[in-house]
Amino acid sequence: MKDVALIDVGGTSIKYGLWDSQNDQLIEKGAFDTPKDLTGYYAGLTKVINNFKTNHELAGVGMSTPGAVNKETGVIEGASALPYIHNFKIQTELEKRFGLPVSMENDANCAALAEMDRGVAKGLKNLIFIVIGTGVGGSVIMDGHVHHGKHLFGGEFGYTIAEGYKTLSNVGTAVSLAKRYNDAKGTNYSGKDIFDLAKNGDKLAQEYAHDLYHHLAVAIYNLQYGFDPEMIVLGGGISQSDTLIPNIEKEIQVILDKVEIAPFMPMIKACKYRNDANLIGAYVDFKQSI
């Protein structure tokens, strides 16, 4: 059985690893700083692949990348912190340099595939994955595959309207929570600081934290009753908080009590994988694509 080389492209670093097909596990992980230009990008990735080739027989390369990956054209559309990877047939160029087939998928979609394949959603085929970071992103998995949508915007939940003309990315993250509190108080707290203040009785922090839970609850309620997934998985640093899901469920229950036609509570879980999620998902995408 041939192994699969895996790449996870980030704005500050590029992680890599090897999928050991015989033992079904991720091995030989490493990372290097993300290059500043396309020439350095090609050189860095080619070096990693060539090193793997010296000791392993490779079936190909699976890649997780920022941007809207067009699976039909091999072009990374949209925008990211790495403008030099966008809007040309980069998949073809990488295949030439590696001498191997390459699959590419968006990083949030890779994380969702990892959770479906062997994470908290193992055994399920339909799920919503919500990444709560600086903004809100995510993925829609239908029948075991990523739903990209006509414009490759499937899973871009941060664009949805949450309050007035504010998007969910504007009001549904710890970053936005901290900004709102700091603007009101003239402080410089982090999102975690605001949650700690709320626990300790700060009334304004409690009010703003409640608003955050409410906006996420409304979004999850709408996604559940729009797509009816088997599970909604939350990712991002905030997903590891012990209080996040209980508070969201509390807010959803308020909705259910008022909207009597809605018969059930969504199943919400925190993601299993964090640092390795994109590499594992890149392997799942490679299996599906190649």
C-alpha cells in the first residue's frame, strides 16, 4: 500500500506529514515558515515531497489550503493571506513539480472531513462544521462529501445576517465580543478575559457574552432546520470551552420554547481534532478525489 504525503498551508506556517497507509495513521510531521513568494512556496513544498520520496513509495499528495478551491479546474479562487497561490492552475503546476497526483481542498472543509472520517462525527454522512475564529467559517458535508455550492461559498456561515445588517462574523466570535467590550470600556481585554469577567459577575461582560451565545444559537438553529444534519460540529479555539455548548443549547431551548413547531434540539459537539485536523482531512479528500 502506498503512502500519501500531506500538506497544510497556513498564513504563517506550512505543516506537513505522511499518511502511513499500512498502519492508517499520520506520521513524520513537521513544519516550516510560509514563504513570502511563489518561488519559495514551490521550493519549500518540493523539498518536503522529495524527502518523503527517498524513504516511501507515494500514491500522491493531499493538500489543505486557504481559499476557495475549485475542484474542477485546480484553481484556488477567492482570496487569502497568500495572494500568490490564487487564480491560476496551481494544482497542475504542483503536479509537474512533484511528479505525483495532487488533491486540494479548503482548510475548513478538510477539518470537517477529518471529523466525519474519524472524529466526533465518525460514522455520519451529513454534518455542519462551524469554525469560530477571527470570523466564522465552516463546511457543509452532504452524503459524505463537501458541498461546495455554485460559487464555492458552501459553509461560509460568517456571511449570514445575524443582527440588522451585521454578519455572524461581526457578532458571533470571541474577537468581536472583546472588541465590543473594549470599545465600551476603553480596555484591552481578550475574548477569554471577557468570559472570565462574566463568570466573576461583570454585568456588561455577562450581557455581551449572552449576546454571543444567542447569535450562535440562532445560526445553529437555522442551519439545523435548513439542512437537517445529523450533527453540528464546532471548531476554533472557543470550541474547547466547557461552557460554550451548554450556553448555546440554553439559548436554543429558549427558541424551541417560543417556536413550538420546532420538535428537537440540534446535536452539537466540539471538534476532536485541532492541530492535525487539516492534514487528516487532506488525506480523506485525497481518498475521495484520487
